[in-house]
Amino acid sequence: MTSVIPPLDGLPRAHRNGPLGRLQPGYGQTGQDAEHRAGKSSGSIPAVSGTRLRRIGVLGGTFDPPHNGHLLAAVEARDRLDLDLVLLTVANDPWQKTGAVGDGTEGTVSPAEVRLAMVVAAVDGVDGLVADDVEIQRGGPTYTADTLATLGERYPGSDLVLLLGSDVAPGLDTWVRPEEVRRRATIVVMDRPGHDGGRPPVHWEYEVLEVPLLETAGIDLRNRAADGLSVRDHVPDAVADLIESHDLYRRSR
């Protein structure tokens, strides 16, 4: 069964008050830091109003670097799926990218600690968005089935919502232990208005969330930075500061 969540009428909500919408002061560290700031012990989420089921979005990725498209998608999902938290879960070893890929250009990613630091900077001050290091703490190759199992233990009783791009959705059956992914989370495919995206294989239940069109690719940003060009128009300022101050992605002279 498939349901489609259309874009908001008129201008998307995330565009109504600036480039990234209503970015309220809030969580800005790792998942456990957010819990401690909310006065909770590790293993619980910040307090939510009412008695409704807590809903936690999981947006996994390499985040090399995290860019405005990631934040815009996360904020749209937070608002329109009524999520209490959106975890930006940083892949430790994204095996589908670090394997052999021809000339190796796409097979090399920045160290996990560097990517996590950029995500922490990116979500700082954005209500309900949290940088999550569960996959880094676990170590080894990143498998979503393992991540969802760990999050289910960390947040017992919560509804996990796995946020996927339409580019990766068709390959769900190739993931490690896909049946666990189906069982542990609601699948939401993030699509772009006016663009026919990929869908999960037959027999997968999922929802479709149309998000604002923002064409940004990590490899393009890495190439710009490598050439000494600014990426400030495409990433949060705090991320641009890290890239510039630490010469991230710069080619050796």
C-alpha cells in the first residue's frame, strides 16, 4: 500500500521564513547530548507533549558534506510527518560507496569523525534535528537493519520512520537483512515535485513525501572545495566555516 503526502499549498513551509524555513533554537549535538539537555537519561528522547506515540525520523547518509538539501528535507519531514525528532545518522563505513567503483572517485569518503562534526555543526540551533553517531559507535560497515535495531532499544515504544531518497529506494531488496528494515520502520520515500523518482520494490509498503527541489550533490561540493571555490551558498554557514578553516577537501599542492 502506498500513500502520497503532497507538498504544502503554495510556497513550501521550509521556504516561508528564509532559505531553510522555521529553524527554531533546539537540539544541536549528538542524540545522547540532546537527551541530556532535555533532562533525560540515555535511552529516552526529549519530552513530547500529550500521550501520542513518539515518532522519530531516521535520515541516514554519508553527509560528505551535509548540505542545505539535507536540512531542508529533514525540516520538511519533521513538520509534515509530525515527527518529534529527526536523527541525521552518520554512516560509519557506507559499504555501498566505499566498495570498488571503477576509478575510485566515489569510493573514498571523509573520515567518519569529520563528517559527524560537520553534521553537529549543521543541525545546531535547528529544533528537532539531532546528529546521531550510533553507526560510528558501532563501527564497521553500516547496515540499516542494525541501526534500526539499536534505535528501537534506545527509544522503546517509539515509531521509527526511515526517510529515504527516491534514488536509493529501488535497491532496498539488496540491503542487508531487508526484512528487518521492513519490520522495524515505516518507510517514507522523499520525492521531488515534478520529478518521477524511484520506488521500493514490489511488496514494500511505503509513503511518498514530496520535498522542495534543491539540486545539490556532495561530489559537486567536494570538487568546488577542492578547487578552492566557496560552497557557502550550498551548506549551512557553520559547515562552511569548518570546511574553510580546516581546508577540508582541498587537493594537495
